[in-house]
Amino acid sequence: MALALQQVPINAIYSSPLQRAFITATIIQEKLNALPERDAPPLPPVIAHEQLLEIDLPLWEGLSRQAVESSYGELYQTWHSSPERLEMTHGDKNEPFFPVLSLRQQAVEFWIDLLGRHPHQTVLVVAHNGINRCLLSTAIGISPQRYHTILQSNCCINILNFPNGWEFGAQLESMNLTGHLGHPLPQSKSHQRVRLLLVRHGETDWNRDQRFQGQIDVPLNSNGRLQAQKAAELLQPVPIDFAVTSPLLRPKETAEIILKPHPHVPLSYLEGLREISHGQWEGRLESEIQDLFPQSLQAWKSAPATVQMPEGENLHQVWERAVAAWTEVVTSAPSGSTGLVVAHDATNKVILCSLLGLPMDSFWSIKQGNGAVTVVDYLDGASGLPSLQAMNITSHLGGVLDRTAAGAL
């Protein structure tokens, strides 16, 4: 992991005081400081923080999952289906508490303390599966009912950006990156699951120029084709069974490049996956839109669900058609299959907000880089809650940070 983080300008490292996390953090700190090519001041010692302790499940500590299912069947079912309702007793007084809700409060208290200590700095946090889920969830507003919706692998990397501190929320840049461990994609534990690989198209010249393209059919540029080729190399070992794309040229070309190592996989098109129609904004730079539509542009940045694009769409319309298209893909996918879905920035964001139970105004809480890969599993069929296995993987494009152009939509 230290090698994966060597180009990241880390200012401090915090860890759970439990030894499995603290030793991991200390090894990373020592390895980073020992790297001869690392051009940065030595990292200070790891700081142990009580609010990074793992979830407290006193009845189940030391038991295997099979033993918990056998001895606490009804309680385990609550844990699986409604984790926010799981109640246990703790301590000599047998005081009742809700482990997931308590852990979320712990996560909030940690964020407030950390962001107060380290404004505008980069901090590495090393903790555990449960507390990591709550750190991510509370940062972007995922409800406690979705506790099991996000996956955390051992030694994975997550990236959160707090551009304006705790009160204004975070952007989830990437989640559950495991490429540095030799696993480009998280391994699935179920052979019956449906897995969807959600990809944003490669870069266009308009992305690079930060020009709003919307439904204007802009092709990939040379870097965009290279990004698609890198995504193809990442996904080459994956047995893809079917593929769907937006009919616009940039995702279609991205999908075709990814599918070259899979020549027998048919590619189909879904109109619902088209990018948002920006109407009169399309073809314009942000500076031009600022001059012509200053109030709408400001609202788009702060409350995107309130904006009606002039002669274009609003997010409600995009949400309705994109989520319907995604649902069509999921319900038609055979059990045990893996599908490729290639679309756009706004389309992918509203799909992910829907999967995570986030409102439309959380649109900017999700990042989708050009050529990025997101992995979604349905472990209990189309009617069950999805599991976000990894999000916005761009490590195949160079480093753990998303350095793609992103640009206007």
C-alpha cells in the first residue's frame, strides 16, 4: 500500500488503537518514510484515535458467521436486512444499544475532530470494515439502512474530498480500490450474483476544455481512446457476458474498445443512458454560461436538482430514464452473469445516487472520471439491494487519485 500512496502528499496518519489497524498504519508510515524517491518531509508517528474503533457486537465476538447464524438466527436476520434496527446489550448493566447507529455517531465525531485539526490537508485514516463503512456513509449522507451496500476489502483505499469542511459534506472520489493488492476488481463471493461494470466514457476534447457537451455527439480524443484501451486491459481477464451503452459516439467507442478482447460479446444500446441534455448550455464554456445564465449555473453547482436546463432536461428527467434503463439491464441479466454498461458523467452519477439511496441533490457527492470503472453486484437478485463493490477505479490510468480531465458534462 505504501507504494500506491507514495505520490500522495500525506500530512498525518490516524489509526484505530486496535493493533491490527495500528500496526498496518505504522508499517505504511515507516515504508513511506523509507522510500528514497519520496520528495516530502518525514511523516510524524501514527496517531491512535478512539473514535476509529471497530463496531461493537458483544454477543458475537469470537464467533464464526455460521455460529452466529445458528445461535442468533433472528438477530442475524435483522443484521442482514435492517442493520439500523439491530439491538444488543452491553456492559454489566445490560444497557441496550444499537451498534450501527452508535458507530455512525462515532464516525461523525471523528470527522468533526479530524477536519477541525487538519483543514486543507491530506490525512490517511486506517481503521476497520464497519467503521470505514460508517465514515464513508456519514460523509456523503448514505442512510444506516444501507450499511451493507458498500464493500470494504482488507487494505483497500478509499478517497474522500471535503472541499468546504464537514458542514458542506464530502465528495466520494473513489472507493474500495484494490489494484495495488493484485486484485484490479474486488473478488465476488457468490457465483449466482449479477455483476455490472459501470464505466464512464473516455475523454473528449470538450472534456479537456471544460465545454458542456451534453447530447452533442462529440467523439473521443486520442487520450480518451488510450483511457478506453487501459480500461480494456484492466477488464480483459473478466468474463463479460453482455454489454450495453448509450448510443452517443463517445461511450459507444469506449465500449467497442473495451470489448475488443471479448469479440463474441454483443453490444446493445439504451436511449435512457444518454447524457443529460444541457439545451442552450451545450457547446459553451463555463465562463460563457456564467455570463449568460449566472443564477442557473450557481444553482447547478449548489442545488442541481432545482435546475431546469434552458431547452434541455432537469435531473428528475435524467434520473427517471437512466434508472429505468439500469433496472432494465439488471432484470434482464441472467444469474451469474457479468455485464458492461458504458455511459456518461451525469447518467452514472444519478444511477449511483439511486443505488446508494441518496437524493438528487447529492449529485456532486459522487465522482466519475473519464475511463473509470465502477463495480456493482446484485447478490440477492434484481429485487435485492445492490452492493457497491468498488467505485471510480482509475488506477489503470495512473495512480490511486483520479487525475482524469473530468471537465464539463
